[in-house]
Amino acid sequence: MLYYKPEGRLIDTPQNRAMLRCTASLQEAYAAGRILEARAVVCDSDHNLIVDLGCCRGIIPRCECAVGIAEGSTRDIAIISRVNKPVCFKITDLRQQPDGSLIPLLSRRQVQEDCIRDYLSFLKPGDVIDCRVTHLEPFGCFVDIGCGIASLIPIDCISISRISHPSDRFRVGQDIRAAVKSIDPMGRISLTHKELLGTWEENASLFSCGQTVAGIVRSVEEYGVFVELTPNLAGLAEPRENVEPGQAASVYIKNLIPEKMKVKLIIVDSFDAHYPNSHSHYYIQDSHIHSWRYSPSSSTRLIETVFE
């Protein structure tokens, strides 16, 4: 199977570097139809991408830069935004110049079409796939699910613990895993992330009553303060003055109540701190999940996802 991973995952592999070593290896890659990656360094005035191949520079003509550019369903910002970033491509021609040098013509569109046909079209709800975060919006996280093709993780699907913005959880360029939530009739894929982060019981097992632990203040209400202990576990602390969302906190665990899915906390201290987001711990390692239940069996409240 050809390499259909998010862009940037191939560029530093020994095989890719070997194919970009010289014009002879480029000719070999051309003949074999190999997928390669290199860094786009210029978008010219006609919106062609110039790619640094190491031994020479190649050109991705505007209409070959992405699926949908020729039809107008993809905007040219998708080309401009690739400058100084890795792009995947196949070599479609090696044009020899009068001075004997070669100018490779490249196509990113062909790789994306192959990815859609041979990989993405076979995905179904519940499949767990590799992704790379490309940009963050207030409503969700956009990720590359293969060869520069984008998908969305809505903000409410990122974690059980509510966040104000996806940047509370992710950073651009981060490699993550996600599950296919749905596929619309046009083939657009929507993703979800929270199901991989563990159930209430799995997360609660990391803590014990009487401990004082680290947390992040997520919201402040009249009746109390919600403090995140893990991305899929938050507790309610008693009201306290001068506490703001986004602050780091040290909290005392007063009680863990599985049947009510509650964690009762007391805030020991809260303060401003900018610790880097930790990498997500994934409890599900399989490539497919049929269903996921967050709620403990003793709870009367049901939180679950069924993938169909």
C-alpha cells in the first residue's frame, strides 16, 4: 500500500531523502510513480508552487496543487498556505532545459485523488486514524487525515472536559489520533477524539480521595468551579474568589462518586501559569471501535457513542 499519511510524516524518512538525492533518483521515482515529500518554498504570482527538491527545484502548477482547485471548490488560500511547509507529490514529467538541467513537474492533486480512492473511501465510522493538526478555530480543530486532505474535529468532540478553544488541547503540527464520526453523502469525513481518552472509571482510577493534585480551571459558576484533572475528567470545587478560567490549580480530592460521575474538589491554590499541553494518552489502541460508553455501569446517566 502506498503511503497515505498526513503531510510532513514522509519528508524526513530515509527512503524519501534517498529519492531526492540526485536527478537519477528523481528519474527512478518518476518511473515508479513514487509519492515523495519536500518543502514548498515559493508561491508565484500565478499560484504555482515551487518546491525545493534538494538537487533542484520542481514546480506544482496551480491546478495540480490540490483537489478542487481546477473546479473552484477549493480556494487558492489552500495553495498559498503551503509555503514553507511539506507537500506531497508525484513527478509527472522531467523537462530538460537547453542547458541540460531538469525541471520536474509535480502533482499534489494526483496524490490526493489516489488517497481518496485507495484509502479514505474505505473508511467507515469507528475507524481510528492518524491525523496532524493543521489549524485551530473557535468551533473546532482542523486536521490533515492524509496527503493534505482536511477534516474537522468539532470542539465538543475533542474531550469530555469542556474547553474554551481547541488551543487549550492541541497545537498546530501535533500528531494525534481520532475516530471517524460520520461520512456525509459528499464523502466529507467528520472526526471525534474524546472516545480515545478513556472512560470515567479509567480516568478516575488515576486519583484517590485525600490526594492534592494538579488541575486546570475550565469554568467558574456561581455554584462552584469546574477543574479539569484529565481531558476526560473534571470535578466541581466549592466557590472561591479570584479564580479565573484557564488558571492552573492545585486541588484536594474530597470525594469520587462513580454512580453520579462526580468528583468533589477543594481548591488549595489557583494561579496563572502557561504549561505546555501534554500529549494525549489514548486508552484505545485498536484500529476500530464499534461503541464506547463513558459512564460507569453503576451510573443512571448514560454517555456513550455508537458508531454505525
